[in-house]
Amino acid sequence: GFVGNLATGVGMATVTGSGSHWNHSTWFAVGRLGNGTLNVTDGGLVSNVDASIGYEAGSTGQALVTGDGSHWDNSGWLAVGNAATGTLNVTDGGLISSNDTYVGKLSGSAGTATVSGAGSRWLNTGTFEVGAQGSGTVHVQAGGLVSSSSWASIGHTVGSSGQVTVTGAGSRWTSS
């Protein structure tokens, strides 16, 4: 599925309320070639295998996961800024789960992710690359949690740029 599929496309999807579920059996892109926005709120659930927020160069993707019980479940990889500009915000008890994560995946990409507020979590079971080949920024603040059960890197390759800030009481980034 795609939100903001074609270059001239502008799309917005909102999944809100407990029991609301949008399932993609394969790959999902928010801003594939165009401008896409995804909102998961008030206990909504989005599930897919792999996903990108801002996929092709020139596209823009934004995603918000907010509120207790709100969950975006990526059983595969998640790219925040695959070859484009991507922004992810997890707030007020929202949850992101993923396997491998790339914030600023390919050269020329720009990814920014913020996990903010007590109970807000990003649980990653694979590698976590901030600035894989592009530019990546992650903010963990006000009691948010980012956890990766594998290795993490900041500024992974030559020419990439990565930055992570962890601020505020109870804020944590853990990596095994």
C-alpha cells in the first residue's frame, strides 16, 4: 500500500481508535513518489512487513504514532528517509516495532525521528542505523525509549551523517 504514491500525489491516512487496524501483507510506503502522511492515534494499529517514510528521491513522508495503545508494527525493515525526506514522531505512549531500522538510509536521504514522552517506545529487534548512507537524526526525550536488540551505528559509512540526542528524565536508548 502507498500513501502519496505518484510524484504529484498528496495522501493522508489516519487509523484511529482501539480495534482499528490497517494491514499490509507486504511493503508499505508513506510518500512513495509524492507527499504522504500517516497518523496512528488513540489505539489504532498499522501492520506490514517492510516500510518506508519518504521512499524515492523528491518524495516526502511523515508519520505520527501517538496515544496509549497506538502501534505501528513493522515485521521487516523500516526506513525513515529511504532515498528522500522522512519524519517520524512517536508520542504520548505510542509504539513502533521493527526489525532492521535505517534513519537516513541511502545517499541523499534525510531522516528524522523523535520518541517523546513516558511510555513512548521504539522497539527494534535488528540493527539500528542512524545515517546509514544519508543524513539521520534521532531524538529520545521526556522519558521516551529506543531499544535495539542488535548493534547500532551513528554515521555508518563515509559521507553519511548521524546524530542522536537523549534528553530528559527517564529517556533511554539501549543497544545490545
